[in-house]
Amino acid sequence: MSSAGWANFYNTTRAARKVIVVDLGFLGDTVHLVPALWELRRHYSPAALHVLTTRVGAEVLALAPCVDRVWVFPLGAPSPPWWKHWSVLRAVRRERFDVAINFSGSDRSVFTLAAIGARWALTYQGGRRHFWQRWLVPEWIPRQTLPTPVFEGRRHLLGQCGFPLEPARFDLAIPPAEQRWAEENVPAGALHLSVSASLPLKEWPLANNVELVRWLLARRPDYQVVATTAPSAREQARLAALGEAVQDVRLRLMSTPLPISRLAALLQRCALHVGPDSGVIHLAAALGVPTLAIFRQYADMADWLPRGPRHAHLAAPCECVNAKSAPCMAGIARCLANISAEAVGTKILPVLDNPTDMNATKVSTGVVPP
């Protein structure tokens, strides 16, 4: 690497023929990675662009035409020790990559980046500092305040490393077979309701979801609501409980777990996505679907909120977020329970009544008072 180091990374590596990005995130993280991948595709146009990611991340990147190959690094809860995936790392190392990049600087990502053995490796000082880090990866972008949301922060890091940036793009491509499935199974212009998140304390309580669906269908008899959730037993039980409580044919439950490609096709058929702080809201935003997010307030919330006139949110002040002994540890977010079904419904109605003109809906960022 030249004396300019990370700031001159692109000029030093522009002749690379094999590039890999290490990103061990899940649904939302991987969606936010896509615009940076398009920048790498544009700048390393003759090169093969690979990504090492999780199983869910691989499903997302199957929709991203800018990626040539995806490698799966299986992670779960709890995550296994890195050495249990040595067979994957050995196979990736045999590819002899010229460039390896990571945007998080987490310990696992740093060890993985080093194991790949690329000629040039670059990461961001986003995680903890350790004396051994520079023994593994020589080029570290200094920790700094990044622009939001997350995808803009990642693109910003590339810009600092000498990559001239163009406007952000997602350009996800949904397979025709999944589009046909959506046309046959999802009413055009429906409301998509996501009832779960990865953590129970991020979820709007089930009782509030039930009340919202009843509230909407009572005021708009012609509306259709499609509800989905992840395949875990806990989240599937929430979905079934929603259907049992509402018992209305205008509420359609997608109880069979959907692959990401099918979920994306479903979202594209809908006029609006409503849901908690989860990866689905980022997928919807990347597909150009208007969103209404229901969040607890926390320090980095701005990193994960969709932006622009087609997106809105309701946020509740939360005393648990940074508390060691949180009063909500029983599993229900009391702060989110304070966001009423009517408060959500009154933001939804204008969007569904006039889905072609989001600017006319007066749906704007909202904060629920304490």
C-alpha cells in the first residue's frame, strides 16, 4: 500500500480482478450493504465481485445483480466460534482475492478478513480497539461520525478511500416466478403488516396490531391486509394469534415461511408496509414501497430509519434501552404499547386512499409524547 494508506485505497487497487466484501449481517444489514456493492461493481468493473455473508444475507444478495458470487458463513444465535467455519474460509482463501473489504471492524469480521489472505485488505474502526488488529488488517479507516442511514455511511467510507460516488441505488431484481406468485396470492394495493421483530422488545404489542386491523377494516370495508412474520416458532405463534383474534377474510396470513425473494415480490404488490424495527422495513424501502415504522427511541435510531417523503415513523421514548435492569424484560415493550392503533391508523388511511401520491398523504415523521 502507498504512503497515503487507506485514503488512496482505490487508486492503489483499481487493477484488482477479484474483490470480496465481508459482511456478516442479516436482513436489514445486508439491504444497507447493497448501494456500496453497486459502487464497487462500477469501480472494479472488470473484476469478479464476491460477498461473504450469512444465509439470510445470501438470499438478499441473490436479488442484487451487481454481485457475482455469494459465500455463506453460517451464523446463528448464539454464534458459533469462528474456527468452526474454517472449511468455508479455506475455500474462500483458495480464490486468491486481490481486495477484501469490511465496513464494521467487528472482531469476527477482522479475523475473517485476515483469514481470506487478500493482497489488499481494508476495514473501518467501527468496533473495539485491540493491539493486535493491525497485525491482521493493515488498513483501517479511522472511527468517525458517519452520515445516516447506514447505507449512506458505508458509501461515505468508500468515498473517503478514493471512490468517486454516484447517487445511491438498490436496483433489486425479483425473479419472474416470484412476481407471478405475488400476482396470484397478494391483492394489489394491500397493506403489508409485519407483526414481529428479531427481539420481542422491538415489537409493537400483539394487542395493538389486532386493534389496528379491526380499526382499519371497520373504516374501509374494501381494504385488504396481508400479514407476515419470520419462520421462528415464537413469531409464527404471534401471526396465528393475530388471525384468531381478528377472524376476517380481508386479513390474509402468510403462515408458510417466505424466502426473501418471495417476500420482496409480496412487498412490491403492496401500497404500504407497516411494522416494527426489523429488517423487513429496510427491504420494503429498498424496493420503493412506502413505509410506516414503529420504533423505540434509542441513540442510533436515525441510522435505521427510512428517509424521504414516502416514509414515516412513530417513535416512543423508552426508559429500557440503555438500562441494566429494564422494567420491560417480561417481554412486552411498555413504551411501544403507548402508541395507539388509532395513531397508526390515522397515518395509514391517507396512504391507502391515495397510494400514487405519497406527498399528498401528509404522512410525516411523528414522535409519540411521553
